[in-house]
Amino acid sequence: MKRRMLLPGELEAKAAKLTDAHGGLLFTKAEIESFAHITDELAEPAWKPEDFKSINL
């Protein structure tokens, strides 16, 4: 099995490219759902995964 080294900042650079390509921050469904407690505290409507654009990586 061939292993590949990661360069410092490589994961962050890949995430930045994906963010740029898709026009904003990327969240998982679980992350969006976990924001519910924050919106409850602020008396704001909860974020729902179906309200967001979905992509497959």
C-alpha cells in the first residue's frame, strides 16, 4: 500500500477551494442540525438542511 504525505495546510487549502467553488461555507447536515440550540437561544428560526443547497463530495 502506497502512503501519501500531507503538506502543512493542504487540508485547509482544499477546503478553501471547495468554499470558493460553491460560493460559501460548507456544512454537513449534522452541523446544520446542531445549530438548532443557538437559534433557539436567539429566538430565531432553526436552520433546516432542506433549506440549503446540497452537494456531494
